[in-house]
Amino acid sequence: MQSRQPTAASATFTELLKQVKDEGLLDLDPRYYAGRLALNTGLLVSGLVAFFLIGDSWWQMLVALWMGLCGAQSGFMWHDAGHKAMFRNKKAASAVGYIHANFVNGVSYGWWVNHHNKHHSNPNHLGLDPDIGRRTAIFHVKQYASRRRVQRFIVRHQAVLFFVLLVLEAFKMQKTSARSIAAGNSKRPVLESALILARAVVYLTCVFVVLSPLQAVCFVVVQQVSMGIYIGLLFAPNHKGMEVRDGETETLDWLARQVLTSRNIRPSWYIDFLYGGLNYQVEHHLFPAMPQKSLPRARELTRAYCAERGLPYHEVGFWTSYREVASYLHEVSEPIRRGELDQAEHRAAA
């Protein structure tokens, strides 16, 4: 399934879209993704080779760290496949998605595609963006009322704890995936369950046969934590701290909706590799089916287009992006730390 651009795109977006199409930036390049798939496979295989060569040793924690990073890198494969940026053929795209999501990472590809498409349609919308709704942290004081007990403690200190809790991100995605399949929300529950179960059996068998029990447990923890932190840091700066919207109806056209709610991280060869192209978040949201290799040129066109029309286009450096996220989370939780919302609730209850 693919994130679709709305049929009633604004006239200004139509003009930008024409520029992009005229330069062939939406054309697929299977050779590029063949190279990306080969690289991703090479990274994973190198980790497996190191795992079996090193054997029963605490040096395996470095391998666990490496495999966690490789797992997050493989997320770029199922991400682009899900957007049809890799292949237009649904079967080919689905094969890449199921292998890299379910079998490599234990995440339901079907759940992720549905979840991610909703996010793309209404980014940073309090009621319609599931990426906002599933977090413990709040992005508007309206969300505080639904938080309870420990969650409220987290919200008070969310500028720091938001990042600390990323250690659980991989586990949370896997848990949510299992619940989604069990609830009957997957179109291919048998296939998805079989792949996730096969991954668990192969993974745990290898770890507990090669390593001592304590080393095996530590390996799993390090691998899961490193993958969770990496995935969390990939997505944290994309929209957090940008314009938050609410209401039952959409008031912004497609161009403004995506540009005003997205933040780019200034590109370089290593940033592009680390983020898998997601540092071009504005362009990715405007053109979800665009191959990663075309995003740099689309960035040039979009920046110029927005400048001509006075539409704010936000792009910052690596460290600044995370500072902005932390500052925004701190600002949102300020009334909670002062006790203003809790006092209001007590007065209302009385």
C-alpha cells in the first residue's frame, strides 16, 4: 500500500509537482535500490559472520550494537518499499517489506504501512496522526488529561525522558505489531505471524546456543536497545516541535500541510546515509513515492518554490534539530510542572 497524494491538490502544489515530474524525479531506478538492498544485506551478513567467528565472548556486545544499527538501516528498505518508491509492483514491494520488517526486525509490515499512511495524510494532527497519539509524551496540553500516574511523571520531565524512553522503541513496535495481528488488523496474518515467529526462533536459538545464558540475555538487550534508540532518533526531529494542528476538518492544503509540519536536517553524505533520506522530511512528505536518490534535487526545487511564495521552510543542522525538539517538549510540559493543569482538574472534580 502506498501513501497517496490527495486528489484535490492545491494549485500551488500542482505547479511544484509539475517541476518535479518534468525533471523525472518521480521515476524509479531499480538499479539504485538493488544497490541499497545489496548494501543492507552485506551489513547484516557481516554482523552474522562476526557473531559466529567471535563465539562465546563479551565482545559480542559490539556485534549486538552493530546488529541493532543494521536492523534500523533495514527499516529504510521496508519504508521505501511501503511507499512504492522502490518498486511499483505491489508483490515485489510487499516481499521486501515483509522480509525486512517481519523477518529481520519482528515488526508487522501490514501494521506499519497502515499506521504510516495515516501519519502522512495528517502529520502533527492531534486527532488524526497516530504518531502523536501513541506516544506517552504530549505535544499539546490538551493531551495531558488522558495521561495517568507514571505517564504524568514522564510528561513533567518529557524533555529528557522522551529520549531516554527511546530504549524501548523497538520493543514497543514489536508489541504493537503482535497486538495488531492478534486483533485481526492484518490482511495476511498467517504470513506475518509465521515470519515473526521464524525470526524469534532463529534469533533466540543462535544467541542461546552460541553464548552463555547471561551473555545471550545481554546480547538481546543491547541489540534491541540500540535499534530502538536509532529508530527513535531517526523519527524524533522530523515533526516534533513543528506546527501542531487540531480540529475535525483539514484547513491546510497539501503543500502547506506538509511543509509547515516538517523539519529537514541539513544534508551531507553521512547524514543522508544515517537517515536513509528521511532528513529530507519536507520533500518526502510532499512526494512519498519519490526514490531516495531524487530527494536532494527535489529539496532544491522545493526550497526555491517556498521562498518565492513566502511559505516557511524549516531546515536546521543535526544537533539543532534535537535541541528544538527538547525545547518544545519542555515548553509544552511547563504548565504541568507548575501544577496548573492538576489544580484545574481538582477544581473541576470538586
